[in-house]
Amino acid sequence: MFTDFLSDIFSNNREKDAIIWQGRTYSYRFLLKTFREWMKQLAESSVSANDVVLLEADFSPNAVALLLALIEHSCIVVPLTASVKAKKEEFCEIAQVENIITIDQEDAVSFDKISRRADHELLRQLKDRGHPGLILFSSGSTGKSKAALHDFVPLLEKFEVSRHAMRTLTFLLFDHIGGINTLFHVFSNAGCVVTVQDRSPDDISRAIETHKVQLLPTSPTFINLMLLSEAYRKYDLSSLELVTYGTEVMPESTLRKFHECFPNVRLLQTYGLSEIGIMRSKSESSDSLWMKIGGEGIKTRIVDNILHIRTPSAMMGYLNAPSPFTPDGWFDTGDTVETNGDYIRILGRESEIINVGGEKVWPAEIEEVIQAMPGVEDVAVIGIKSPITGQMVQAAVKLVTEETLSDFRKRMRTFCKDKLAPFKIPQKVVLADHSFHGGRFKKLRRGD
């Protein structure tokens, strides 16, 4: 069946640690037993094969075992975490959810049958195949959340190739493509999933020390927060071997500083989207933003500096938006890149470009410079309307100093003068009392 290869791995590694949850360790023997128990309960429950099931949970023993059982039961799973609980009703409507399974903080499970029949054309296609599915919602940080529907079968295929087993922290969320990828990567290699209930720099550092974490998949925003907080100085992080990062553009200064603080930790830039899964990648070096992406059956091309990808793991389509695929079957990522031989460097989303009198400005470039100023905790840059140049640059800044807006603006212009072209220096500056990231620790530039 769909998860046979995982069942074999669990059986062959029964005594190894599989999950650490709330400080308690669960073995592969326990996970295999719980998975089989849920398979029996699903067969006797109101959840039919191919039903659309909202799985409201986080990384817990029952959540993981139930996810595997739902896949084996050919269900279409909609994972949902507390970070987007306010959108639960909206997501249920869009995904045409037929069952809700809720797992609370004590790992107790409850079932709720919904009086609805999923009849979206794409859902019908997947049900006709008899395949399990996955529906992932975008964060909606730049607009309405989009629902990407995946056939779980091609998503799982890449995990049948064995890799290195590591103790891995589940930083990326249960309802995020990176979190799903982390889970299956670890289990397919008989590694150990280390879960956390809080994703603050202190809690993450403490978990790394306590559980001897080797791999931390995270985001540039969190890496910057870790460096700013200096939480890493309070804990022994010597077990850490590899940090992978993606989801947004990494500031070169942040990469350089992290590499200086952790010279023995390898850094690997990853690339993936909710619509296409996570690609295999190779960084030119730990302190380089250049990378290669590819893997089995994956093809890339650059069209007008925009990255296009063709992959077997691509979604079937959106449930609530037009298809983003080109007529010849390529996914337009919307990411602008520059190339150097086989390597690419992500510059940013095409939709985020600020056009100042015909000159292109990338928010991440300006954020990196301002972030390097003493007293700056966080910064988010956007374009706003200008009657003269069409757009101008605005920077929202969170300070740890007691400066007035006027004093900071003067200091910023002096600091940026020899680092940015005049049209890139923010013409408008606002001070904020909050950081510019959401629950997924990804830069939010518009505060929504």
C-alpha cells in the first residue's frame, strides 16, 4: 500500500527513538503499533476512504500515527495548526471538509462528521484515482490563502530513497510543506523527530541541548532572531551538525554572522513551495547564497529571470484560484533569480519588486542594510505610491533604542549613504513596536 515502505522501516528499527514529545520518548515499535490501531479504528469509524479530513493537530504521537493511517485509508488530509485556527471555518469551506479530527495538547483524539459532500472537480479526480491527498493552505501573508491539492503518492515517492538518519527538530509547522517534508524525511531514514511546543530562540536552543539535535530545518527570519537574542550562548549546541533554511530570501549578513558563530555547522539552502513540494538542493558552500536545485524527475528553466519548475511532486491545482501552470506544464514560481553556471540565487518574489522611476528595488536588499544598523531589531520594506516616481521605498523599523523617528531617520540616511543607491534609501520611515513575522517565522512585509 501507500506507506508499506515506512512500515518496513518501522519494523526494522523497533527499538530506535522515533518521536520525542513533551519530554517523553516514543519508539518505532510504539509508532508502528499506534499506526495499526488507528488503521483498525478508521475502518470502523464514520471516516470513509477518500474522505476529505481536517486533521487539527501538531506533531504528537497520535497526530503522526493518524496522519499515516489516513494516508493508508486513502483520505485527503487537511492539516491545521493553532497558528491559523482563526481561519478554520474558511479552510473547511474551501477544502470541502467531510470529517474533522481534533487532537488536543494532551494527545486526546475526537472525531466530528460534517454534513458535506466534497464535489470539487479536482477532488473528484483524486477520489477516482483512489489515492490519498494533501491540501495545504498558503500563509496568506500577501493576500487570500490559496488551497493547493496534492496527490500524496508522488509526494511520498522521493522518500523511498534512503538518506542519512538524524535527530531532527520539527521547527517548520505540521500544516506547512516544510514540516510535512521534515516528518517523512526523518521517518524514511529511521531518524528521530524532536518536537517543541514553543518556537522561541530560548526554547529551540534548550531543545537542541537537551535532546542532542543534529538537524534544524528553519527560516532566515528565525536564524536572525536567534542571533539577535544570543540565546545560543546559554546552551550547549555542539550536537548541531546541519541547519537548513528556506521559505524566504536569506540576508547575506545573517548568513555570514551565523557561519562565524557556528563554524562547525553546515548550512544548506533549501527550495520548495506548497505547490511543488521541497526540491533537493546543494549550496555552493555554507556561506554562499548560490545553490543548485533538482532531483529525480525535476527540471528547471529560467524565463525572463523567473524560475520555472517541472516536477512529479507538483500539486494537481488550486481549489480556489486559477492554475499557475504554463500551457506546457511548468510551474511559474514567481521567484526572480540570477544565474552563475548551474547555480542560481533567489533575489525575491516578482510581486515584491518596488519600481522607483523604472528602477527595480528588492526589499530584502534594503532590509539587510538597515538590519545591520546598531539598535535595529527588525525591519520590513515595501513600496508605496509616489506621485513623482510611481513608487517609493518605505521601511517599518522596530528599534531597541529610545530614538525619536527624526533622529533615527537621520542616522539611517547617513548609514545607508555609501551602501545603497539614492533611490533605494527609504523615503518614508515608520517605527513599529512589533516584529515582522508570523507563526511560520517568515517575513511579513504588510502586517497582515
